[in-house]
Amino acid sequence: MQHNWHSTLYMYTFEHPSSIEGGQRWYVAPSQHSIFNPMMYNPRASIHWRICMKILIVVSSLDLKQPFSATPAWWQLMKGLYEIGVEVIATPYQGAPIESLWWRSLPNPARWQGDVFKALRDRSRSLLPGRSTPESPSDSRDTFSDRAIRRVAQTFIAPLWYRHLTRILNQEPDVDAMIFLTVPLNHLRGLPRLITQKFDIPVLYFDGDVPASLPSMKGFASGFRIYQGADLSEYTAFISNSSGGENLLRQLGIERVHTVWYGADPAIFSPVSVPAQDIDLLFYGHGREYRAEWIENMMTIPSQRLPQAHFAVRGTNLGDLGSAKPLPYLSFSKLREYICRSKINLCITRGAHASVHASSSSRPFELAALGACIVANPYAGIEEWFEPGKEIIVLRSPKEAVETYKDLLAHDAKRAAIGKAARERVLKQHTFRHRAHELTQIIRQYI
């Protein structure tokens, strides 16, 4: 049978996207275990129907050099969308537009204004007395400076974005849906409603920082307070990283709420061969906010009580880490090497996430995908992702840390079994291709 990209679907071949079956775009694609790529199509491979969408995403940033910890996750999510046949157009709210093989990047219409705005905001915050320290979360009060920041953004930044998005949607009339991905929604008040009214497409908001981003949780000292002054009713639906956060979002008056957890791309977070595991315990992360107590109990104190063990850390603003040795802050590939060189990898989740059921963060999935033996602080709902005792070790109290470390360091096979089981669980349920499927299923409800 001849296979041609422009052949008909009835020949079980690839079909160029077209408006059929109620306006949806359909592909015939390889099995779900294959990367979607018509140039690599194997006529003997199993095939199935796959819906293709076209999504416009306003993403917080595409620049890995910007100080947004979720950016690597958004890269992986958009790559996952590409792999299941979704066309992604991405335009960044902060920083430069970064092109990739997996999405088409469009400019940031307020890049220089945003850079100036961010610099002034950071400068003003550094001069204000009583700001939060790395030891404590920020104040939840809506201050004069917060209101002033919103007013400036709504007056000068939002109109630029409205013209930019209108221009894109006029040029791309086949966009199925639009997502605001962890951008300050109170900066763009009014814009989602205008987009929906003008172009009749669903506009969804994806908050990847729930519950820490919510007003009740005070937010991060380094970030915007994104909910104060926002009109939440103008979005078609909300998506967050937290199952328990769904009720918290409904308490804010949001009716349609969904959850898409973080995950990991196993092709990116894949184990590498190292000469030896010469690091006993490793922790990597940024900041002490919401987790100072467990950093103390899992790193600082144990490193002093186990002087013979090699504790290492890679991160910033983590405070006193006892006898732990800092590792050079180099590339991602070096971080992957550090993790694979470590016998035990610590997952110290911030209290805001750890206290609200199944509030996902990237770290457990990244470490698991790398086949790491993970020891975690108490984390509500972690059993939704990994089986404690088999795929991850979860401490029940600070007193358990030292004895747990001693046991694991003395049993190589036990550590290896935990890491192997954790990676297998990721491959089965927690890749970003899984998350991309979940996201498209949500979007289809509103198209």
C-alpha cells in the first residue's frame, strides 16, 4: 500500500490537517508509544486516530535564563503536545521568544517594557523595609505598591498584548483554544473576555504554582501576587497542578476547575552512566520559603551527625546547610550527572504544596525519571504518583532522617530497586506526553 502525506484517510495514511468531522483536524498517527512524525511513518506500525489541535499559549517565559523555575516544565509540556500532534504557537510574557523544534515562537510585544518594569519592581522591593527573608514566606496583604504595579501593567502592558493577540488570531483563524500559562492574570484583566467575544474560542488559565500562588497562601516573595484584583470569571476554565487546590480555586468563585500534574520527559531526564556514585546525599533547589524546617531536618542536622557521609547541594538562597558541600551551578547536563552520581537524592517540597493534597511539583518526577533513590519530606497525596516504601521513601518525622540515610547507604541493591521502580512508574503514568493528552482532553470539553 502506498503511503502519501496527502493521501486520503481511507487508505490509512497521513492526512494533511483539514476541516473535517465537525471542524476538528484529524491525523492518522503511529501508536501512542511513537513520536508523532509523518516523515518517520512505518506502514507496518499499528495506527490509530488522533485528534490534532492548534493552541496559542501565552507562557510566562521561554528563556531558561529567566528566574522562573517552571520554564523547563513548560518546555517539556509543549514538546509533549507536539508529540501527540498538537500545533503549538508560543509567545512569552517575559523575556525573549525562543524558537524550538516543538513549537513556533512569536515575539513578546512588551519585551523592553517588561524588562524595565521587572527591573524597577525588583529595585523597589529591595528598598522596601520588612520584605520577606529566605526563611519566611511573603506577606499576603495587597499593598499600595502591588496596586500600583497592577495599574501600570493594565494601563501600558495589557493594550500591547491585546493588539498582539488580536493580530495573531486574525492571521491564524484556525486556532482552537488559547492558554495563559502562569502569567500574572491580574496584569491582563479584561483581555480574556475580549478575546473570547471577538474570536469565539475558549481561553483557559493554567496556574502551575497552586497552592502557593493563591491569596490564602501568601505567594512567593520573589514573584507577583497574581490573583488580587483579577477578574476570574472571564476565563473559560482554570487548570492547576494541584488536586487539592481545586476546592481552593472554587472558593475564589471559579466554577470550572481541572488538574494537570507536573511530570517528566524521560528522554530528557534519562539516567547517564557515571564512573561511581561518589556523592552520598544530594539536594538541589532554590530558596527556603515554605521548607526551612525540613531543609534543617533533612540536610543541615544530618550532615553534622553523619560527618563521614558526603552531603552535597546545588542551588541558591538555601541558607545554612551544615556540612553540605556546594556544587558548581552549571548546565542541566551537569545537574543530571550530579543526580546520577548521588546514592540518595532528597526531595524537600515546600510546605504550601506538601500540605495540600496532590499539589504536584516537578522535582519528584524529575528525580524518578532519572532512576534516583528518593527520600522525601511528608507530602500529602504523594501516593497518587508513587508508592511509598517501594518507589519513594517518605519520612514521617524529622527523627527518621539519619537512620533512614544510614540504612539506604548500607544497602546498594535496595537503593537501586527503589530508583528502578520509580522510573518505571514515570514511564507508565507520568511523562509529559501523558500530561499533554490530559490537557487536550480538558480543552476538547470547551471547543
